[in-house]
Amino acid sequence: MIIGASRGIGLGLVEVHLDDGWGVHATTRDGNLPRQHPELTTHRLEVRDHDQLTTLVDQLDQPLDRIIHNAGIMRGPRAEIMEVNTEAPIRIVEALLTAGRLTPGGAVAIMTSQAGARRGRSGSLGDYGDSKAALNDEFRRRSDHWRELGAIAVVIHPGWVRTDMGGRGASLSIEESCQGVKTVLDRLIPEDHGKFLTWDGRIHPW
């Protein structure tokens, strides 16, 4: 399952998984996706909507092998940025895990950012960086519990990617980033649980 798949990295992650033969569940705010495929199922999810989250959890008729939370925003009121980038990923993953919607030993990946690293921070990228730092903090608080629920969970920095958010001058294409993220997840082992990783498999300092 890929949360936040309408464009950019989220849509790229849908593509690389479909190309590798995966069946994919993908969420967007309106339930539509600019891609059709017999192994693709789309769902409507506004990540702040608790009722839609309940519906999504109830709709799943078989456990997921992988959950990737990608949805996020860079601009807007601070309260909205924090709700979407910090609170929603934790709430959504927690709901899926406690409902038993992940196969034992399945992977959970939450997209974070190097701007959220606490080490050397000096207000990196303002409210966006603050929201990712708070996300990382909350992930670390929950990681032991998520391990008990059977997940191998990590947060991942996808790199500086040429998306609407990253801009045209970014160093990575969407395909490079998404293929890298998928490779990292394909190779996850239980000892990786709780780590902050980069798209190319390096450990990022907290």
C-alpha cells in the first residue's frame, strides 16, 4: 500500500512496484490515479479524515506485505503542515498495524527528509523541516511497539528529487529515487527496524 500516490514520488513508487509484479493499493485524496493496471487498486483517503481511514482499513480483504506512507505537504499554515506531515503518518500506520493489516515481518516505510534530522539543525526549511523532525521523534517513540506488532519499520529520506516539491534543479529523477527506495525495502532485515535510511541505503544521522 502506498499512501499519497497521486503524483511525484508516490506515483513513482506505484510504477516501480507494478513493473516488478506487485499488486498495489494506492491512496489519493479523490480516489483517482493517472494509471490503470489490473494489479492496481485505488482508494480515497484524505489523510486527516478519520472516517475515511476507518473505511480504508475495513476495505482491505487481505494483509499487506508493505506499507509506504508518502503523503505530505511543504507549504501552508503551520498547524496544517504538522497535521499532515507529523500526525497523519503515525495515525495511519498505527491503524493499519493494530488492525492486523500487515503480514508478520512486513515492511513499513515513512517518507521523511534530511531536513528533519536533529543533528546540526538550525531551522532547516522552516515549518516543513520542523514537521519532519517531529515525525522522526514520534517514529522513534513508537518503533518498539510497532516491532511488537510484527513490522520492520523505517523512515526514509528519498533524496532531492525533481518533483513539484523538489524543483527542477534537484539531483535525482523520480524513477531513480523510487527504484532506490524500493531496493532498500526489498533488502530490509529485522535488524534494520527503527533506522533512518536514505534512498540509496545509507544510514542517516538522527
